[in-house]
Amino acid sequence: MNGKNLTIAGIIAMTVLVLTKLFKIPRLADFSLLVGIACFFIVEALDKTPDGKSGLRFSTVFSDLKKCSPLFWLILPMVSSIGSILLSKVLFGSQFVDHVLGRVENLLNFEDTLMLILRLAIGALGEEIAFRGFFVGKGATIMGFWPAAILSSAIFALAHLATGSTVIVMYDMAGIFIDAIIYSLAFRYARNCLVSSISHFLINVVGLIFTFLLFR
């Protein structure tokens, strides 16, 4: 199997696994992340991608940050996170925050700040390798950037689906979709999902800080 065929198969597998969320099949959607991460590294190995053109580069992260406008990796993530929380307070009071915290409660441990930060950072990197490095980066070579970014963002949002009020769930999904588009743009210009991971991490951290400032 070559890199192109594996990319197509991986994208289909990720999509099907996430769609099981709609049928309330426990935990099966979580494997989409593992599929995406595995496919990213396997495709790069099959295509013999040079280190300088890899979608994940630690050694060039500082120069890659300069390639990508701060608008996409710093400003938009912070504006998106703060704006979403402020608007949710106006529209839903504390219901939206309760919904989000309920969705992520198994991942967060507020008693150990260092472990919380590490979990957020590792989680962001894993999701960026799967959804931006693989789904967008490798998928764009087949379907173009915007189709790959939009499809990836929709699947990424659906992967975070949780039960709750229809209006609040839709608001949550819309916010995640917008965030995913921001991550995709950061990846597009930097060509390094470590940069989009920084955007992802910022959104999560700023969101948590504002949540506790406004609701706790």
C-alpha cells in the first residue's frame, strides 16, 4: 500500500469511527485519534518524507512560528476562546460551561496543576498530529486544502459530541468547528502541526482560565 491509498483508507476509518458517536457506541470513536496518529507516521515513512518537509518538526518550531502569522497561532485562538465563553454566559448562563466541563471531566485533574498542563499539551499534540498533520496535511494532497480542512474540522467537532440540550450541544460543536479551522490555518502556513498544537493548547488553557474567572 502506498501513502496515497493509506491516506484515503485512514481518513475513511477516522470518519467511520467518529460517526459511531451518533449511534452511541461506547468509546469506539476514541480509536479515530490512534488511527490518525498511526497513519501520519506510516504515510511519512512510506513516502520517505524528508525531515525538513515532515508535518511534525520540533527542530524548526521557532522559525515555523515566524512563517505563520501570530493572528492564526496566538491572537485568533485567544479571541475565539474568550469570545465563546463570554457569549455562552450571555446566552446560557452557566449551562454551557457545565456541559463542557462534564464532557472533559475525566481528563482534568485540578488538584495537580503540572499534570493538568501536561495532559492538555499532550492531548493537543496528539489531536493535531491526527487531525491536522494527517487528515489535513496528507488529505490536502488528494482533495485540496479547504475540503480537507472543512471535513476534518467537522469530524473533529463530532468527535467531541456529548449528550445535553440540543441548543447547547450545537453551540459547543460550532465553537469546536471554528477552532479546528483556526488550527488548520495555522498548520497550512507553518506546515508543522507543532505550531497548530500551540494554538490548540492556548485555546484550552485560556478557556479554562476564563471559565474559572467567570463561573467559579
